[in-house]
Amino acid sequence: MPMLTNILRKKPALGPGMWLFLGLFAVLILIIPHITGLTTTTLLSRIYILAIFGMSYDILRGYTGIINLGHALFFGGGTYIAGIMFSRMGATLDILLLAVLVSMVFAAIVAYIMGQFAFRGSGFTGVIACAMITLAFGEIGRHSAETLREYTQGADGLTFRVPLMFQDRVMMYYYALLFLIAMTLILRQFVNSPTGRVLQAIRDNDQRAKFLGYDTKKYKLIALVIAGMASAAAGIMFALLTRFANTELLTVQSTLNALLYTIVGGTGTLYGAIFGTAFVQLAQNYLLELRGIHEIFSRWLLFFGAIYVLVVLYMPKGLVGTYLQLEEKWRKRKIAA
Amino acid sequence: MNPLLKLDNVSSFIGPFHILQGVSLEVYPGEAVVILGRNGAGKTTTLRTIIGLVPASGGKIILDNVDLTAMPPYNTVRQGIGFVPEDYGIFDALTVEENLLIAMLQEDQETLDRRDHVLELFTDLKESYKRFASTLSGGQRQMLSIARALVNDNKIILIDEPSKGLAPIIVEKVRDTLLTFKQKKTIVLVEQNFEMACAVGDRFYIIAEGQTVLDGTMKELMDDEELQRKHLGFVTA
């Protein structure tokens, strides 16, 4: 499957076979809403949006080596900002644009402040301190949302209307797909840029990047701001899809979901988040459907815990990382033969 | 002539340990100075303190009239210091090309020309240009590490034990490389391999228990067996 490898590599070489494969895949993706039901269409829309949440986490975990336990603050923040603005100011396109602007500013400012506190240390203790400080930020966000019930409706959740053009589920599918493609291209450009290269160097060894002349804290801040904004954008799309926000979106569990998407898909691969999200969401959906067979399947988190442990133990590079590793092995074997 | 690099009674700690307790040295433009001493004397810490990776707790570090003493490493390097660490310091997850690109503090024509020149000097790297650094041999990694320090127009290059862990034939290659660019660059070399130190160095400083205890020309040290025995614990054949 060298074609798939080419797609998954950072700089794909597109031959005729690749174009044919991409073309067929694109046709399939485009006609899915017309050959399946609304449930599948909505599930796929959800996967496309959450994949960006996962990718934004991969910028931090996979490309910069940062463990952010408060990342849901950006995603949930985006959803809440859109929801509150729609419910208070009206569900129009103008308000959506305003919500996008406010969310981006919110994410950039919160990420900057969070990073100023979280990136003070270095080495292993620095990683732990970063995880704890970001966890604290996330909890502050969640607690604030629960306290400000007047705006957020707390744990009960906030239901709201969305602009007319996003109300049709099939159209929403295409918007989510477009969002996934656009954000993937933007984030791919970012990780392949000189800044992305420095982030990978920081992930490898913070100190080495410093003696090459890079202010590693500044670069980590850039990564957090970009990841936060991408996550907030995904949060807005999630608001348009679900028309609902509750404090669950801001919990550490929500952050751990993003971590799960990247770990299952493969950290440091960017595209891995798409496969990871698809795997996790489809597995969750399938397990829930099995509830009729046995009650244990309603406890799908148990199975997820098991999947998480198995992936970490036996497939630490995730689906995409393992595939690329195996393909490299096959290629070498072929050359040797 | 003013020294290009001057350390005046520099001290530093690693955790609770007082490693440098008064290192003073001067390096003049165009010369190669070798720092010698027994294991644990503070040679590597001296280089790391100059760079700022280990913060100086006392004394002064001056490079070309700029005070580096309290500067963070990312700024120190931008004053014109290239550093080749003992463990090569290259990024395994990046290709040779990306390792060189990341080392380039500017991407102007002058720097690109310098990179091309460096690749002519290190033909192995040119052949492995698109390969991941993790696939390079020890000698190639050392070459890449040195090449990275040469792509910028650095005033001075600090090199920490370039022969460590390398096969004799590779050590010879590294020595030849250092001799080639010694003509154009000011070098501070920490080296346990006395033969290499003698081949490359013009002057030496000996560090013992975190202090500079002796300095002179390499010829003086080579000719004085008593000095070698007393400070380095061996005598050259």
C-alpha cells in the first residue's frame, strides 16, 4: 500500500495511482450522506470535527512534547461562546462570525496566560508541572462554567438554535468535511514550517534547541496558542453540529478523549488523529449498539480503558505510526531481497 | 590585542555541587585553545557555563565586549557562539537537511552558501542529506554536529570531546576536519585525546577541581613530561 504511505507521509508524492485512489475516496466521502442514514451522517460529521480537536492536541503532545490536561478549555470554550452568543444575540451568520472572532481571541489570550505559567520549568519536572498547571486552568474553566449558570445552564446544559444554513444535517456534514480539510491543510502547513521544525526539535530535546539559539518557551507558547485556536474552532463547529453545550465538554475527561484520539491514531503524525477519532467514535458507537445483547456494553468506558492500555503497551506508535513503521520494514526487506 | 572570549573567575553550580570555583581564561581571535584536565575537573561544565546551559553564579564571561554572564543560552548563541556538545546534540527525528536548517539562524544567501560549503567539506552528509539523523553512524553524527556549528557565521566554536566514542579512523577524520576549519575559526576544544589536542591546539588551559591551574602553549606541554604527569596523569610516548 505505498499510496497510503505517501498520503500519510509529511510530503506526499502524488503519482497517477495516488490521484485515482484519492479521487475514488473523495467520491465515496461525498456520496456517503446520500447512501446512509442521518445517524451515520451525523456520526461522521462528529468524527470530522473531533479529529481537529485531536489534531490540535497532537500539535502539543506529538510535535512539541507538551502534556496539556486543560486542553478541553479551548474546545468547550469555543462551544460555549458560540452557544451563549446564539442564544443571547440570535442565531445568525453575523453572530457566528462574531463568535468565531471572540473564540479565537479567547483561545489566544487563555493559551498565552496558561503557557506563561505552565512553561516555566524544564526537563521531567517541567513536564509534570505543565500537566498540573494546565489541569488547574481546565478545572478553573469548568468550575467557572458551572458557577455562571445564568449563561451556561451549568451541568444541565445549554440548548440553542444555530443559523439556518447549519440546520440541515446533510449540509452540516459537508461543512464539517470542509472544516476538516481546511484545518488539516492549515495545521499540516504549520507542522512542516520552520516553526514546526523547531517544535519537533524541542520535543526531542529542549536543551539542544536552546543552544541552537531558540527561545523554547516562546515556541511552546506559539504551539499552545495555535493548538488552542484550532481546538476552539473545532468547538464552534461542534456547537453548530450538536446545538448543545454542557460542562462535560470542559472536563479533564474531554481532554483525555483528545489524548486518546492521538494515541490510538499515532502521536506526531497529525493525520493519526483522524484515524484515532474515527476508531474511538466508531468503537464507542458500536459498543453502545451492543447494549441490547448484554448490559456490560453500556459500560463502554471499561472497554476504552482496556483499548488505551493495549495500544500503549503493544502499539505505542498508534495506528498510523505502526503502519508507517511496518511499511518501512517491508520496504527495507524488499530492498535487501 | 583584546581577547575574543574572556572568562574571569567564573563559578557555577550543578544542583548543590559547586563545580566551577574560579575558571579564568582568554581566547584570542584565530587561535585554538584546548581545555585539558582529569575526568570531573569541570571542562565540560566550563563550556556549558559559557553557553549559559549552566548558569554562572559568579565571575564574568565576555565575548567580543558583550557580557554573556547572565544571558540565557538562546541569546548567547546568537552572539556568535557555535557549540558542538559531547553527545553531538543532533535531533534524531529530523533529517540531516532539517538538522542543518534548524541550526541556521538566518536563511539568507550567505548562510545558504556556507551550508553548501560545509556539505562540500562533509561529503558523507551530502550523501545522507535526506536521511533521518537516527540512521547516521557515530562519525557521521559528529560531522553533522560540527557542520551545524559552521553554518552560521560564528565568532567562536566550542567543541566538547569530539573524539569521544569514535573509532580511531573516524577520530583521524574528525581531526583533519578540525584542522581544516581551524584556519578560519577561533576554537575552544575540550579533549581527552592528547594526540588530537596537540594536533589542533595552539595553547592550553588545565582545569583541576573547577579552577584553571595552568596555561601555556601546546608545545610547552608536549615537551614537559613532568607537567603532563602532574596535571593529566600520563606521559606521551
